Amino acid sequence: MLSTQQSGALTKALGRSAMFEPGERVLVAFSGGPDSTALLLGLREAGHDVVAAHFDHALQPGSEMVAAHAARFCGSLGITFMSERRTSPLPKGSVQAAARSLRYAFLELSAEQAGASRIALGHTADDLVEGTVMHLLRGCGIAGLRGMPATRGLFVRPLLRVWRADVLTFLDERGVVALEDPANSNLGYRRVTVRRELLPALELGRPGITRRLHAVAKRAAELQEQVERKAAAAIEAGAVSTSAIRAMSEPVAAETLRALYHRSGGPDPSLGRSHISAMLQLVRGGPGGRGLDLPGGRRFRIVDSRVQVLPRVTHSMEASLQVESCPGCTEPDSVHLRRGLRLRIGFRQPGLRMRPAGGSGTRKLQDIFVDAKVPREERDDWPLVFAGDRLAWVPGVAVDRELQSPPGESALHVTVTRILAAGRPPKEQMLESPDSPRGESS
């Protein structure tokens, strides 16, 4: 076991912390274990207005008893206590990741309800080193080498320079006995294996290596903060074109893409190394009009030289077709087609081709979209006007030269109005060639 620092290490760490304003209301993620108990008491002693929030994952037998203990403990101190027990199935995938996602969502909602401006997590220096080792085992960059960030949005970790031994000393001095999470002895979890087996073995062979790893993580955190500042400055300056990102160092370029994802509403954390690598590869590629689906319902795309992360389109479009008789006009956002055509509106399907005005021969609709730089995710929702089975007009993009009415001749004045129709498939609409002149009902 690591030697204990002076008994007031935790108190001094919280007293020196710049994470909190004096008297600020802080929501403490309170599991009832030693770390969160010490954090709750330490913040309270430092004069902060603390609220405790406990999320029962309902994964361990007797978890409801732990929640009851947490409630009694807070009640004895007059600390406001908020709690929730999971009743729905966990999302698919990693149990730990799913449980963490539910817990963080609960904490954010609780902070909003309690009027707390910070959510304090009880991770210690030991947790930081364990996280660093886990990231090293699967390969990581600077962000992974730091173990875990001290701040992320509302969440803060004020004990990352306080060792677990100091936590226990702090509680012993106050005669407080905290509960121990049974999951902390489950070797089925990688973190527990690192804590119980790998790090002790490393410490035995290289005494002091745990503290040296902590120093490395601290330095990595400082470097990552510099990278994040450069990425934020680039985004604020609008320097998010492909050429600008290619000119960045790889860590700054990766962080810029990650920041764009989070600013678009993507969950944090969510992006993996494979996502960032794929995004960088697209940035380094050829012309725009390409994209990549990302977790959290987001899509990365390059349009021309602009780099964007947007919510993925999950709706369909409906479109309204208006056809009127017209002697010829120059109204924008419309087209003039030959009279007598039986027009209908539809959407993209395989094999569509047309003879675009201004060109020669026929062209695939796919190539027409690419040349017009229509983003891939918008193409299925782009309304098309057909004359029978023949593609006559791609609104705003191209018109068939053989179906277009010559200037000055009486023609069909055609306009299309696009309407969002979330969750419904696109409908086709058909209109006969009108007899009424433009301006009257067709």
C-alpha cells in the first residue's frame, strides 16, 4: 500500500480547489462508499451548500439497503438527499457503460432540480492511475493518457490528487464508517483487475511506479488542456475547413473534430479512436460531398471544403407540387416544362437518369447530385418531378433539356414545396396538365 500523505490532504485539496465558488451549491454523486462520503463531508466542511444524489443501478443484491443507508446518513447531517432506482432494462452493450450513462443522466437532472451549478464526483488519484493504465492497455493518445478529465461540463473531480489512503484517514479521524461497493471486488470488471492485481504487481517490481504514472497523467492532462484550447480557438474563429484542419497537428485536429461533435449535441464521452480516425481520413481526402455516421444520432460530413457535424436526418420529406399554365415568366425557384405533360412528384430510386439542360447525353442522378454538392444524407429526401416515368426536374439542381419549355412559349409553371413529415414515408402526388392560367386554381 502507498504511504499516506499528511492527514489533512483531502481538506487541503478541497480548500485550494478553484473548481468551486465560495458557498456554491454543489450536487455530490453519493454512492455511500468511502470516496463519495469523504467528498460530501469535505465539501460541507469547506462551507459549500451540498446536495447528495444517489442512483441505485439495481445490479447488486441488497442495493436498496445501500440506498437506505445513504439516505439515513444524509438525514443525520441535515443534507438534502435525492435518489432514484433503475426500473428499466439497461441499454445493450457494456454493462458498466450503460449503467454510467443512466447514472450521469440522473445526476444532470437532479442538479437541475436542486439548482446546483456543479456535480462533484469522488474519483481519487488511484482512480486516475487505474484509468490511465486501462487506456494504455488498449492504446491511447494524450486524452487517454490523462486517465480522466478533472472537469467536463457540469462534472468536476476535485480529488484527483488525493490518494485513497488519505480518504480513509480523513474518515477515520471523524469516526465515519462508509460502505464498500461489492462490485469493487468483482474481478470480472477490468478496472478491478487493474486495481487488485496489475498495479500491485507493478508496484512490487517497481516501487513508486503508481505515483510516477500519476505524474505522467497529470502532465498529459496539462498537454490535453492546451490542445483543447487550440481546438476551441479554431472553432470560434471559424477555421474548420478541410485545409485548416489538415494544417493542424494531429492531436489538435482530432480534438477539433471531437469538439465539433460535442457542440452538435453528441454525448460526451462517445467517440472512439476509430471514429476520429475515420473523420481525419475523410478530411485528408479528395473533394467534398462525403460523410460518416457517428454515435448519438450525429453525422459528420464535408460539403465543398466545409467540415460539419449535424444531427442525422431520420425524417422523410413530403412535397407539394403546384402546376399552373404560364405564358412565360422569370420567377425563381420554379421551372417551365412543355405543355401536355402528366407530372407527378416522387423521390430517388435506383437507376434514375436524365438529360440535363446545358449538357449533352444522359447522366445518372447520383452524378448530378455529386456535382451539385448535395449532401448524401439529403438525397433520399430530395423531391423529384417526373413526366410519366421520366425524370423531368430536380428542383434547384437540373432540368431535362428535352422536357423544358423553350423561352417565350406557353408552358407549365411548376413549383415544389418541401414539407417535413417525420416518421412517414414520402408520398407521391400526381397532377394533370392544367387548363387554367397561372394565378387560378389548378
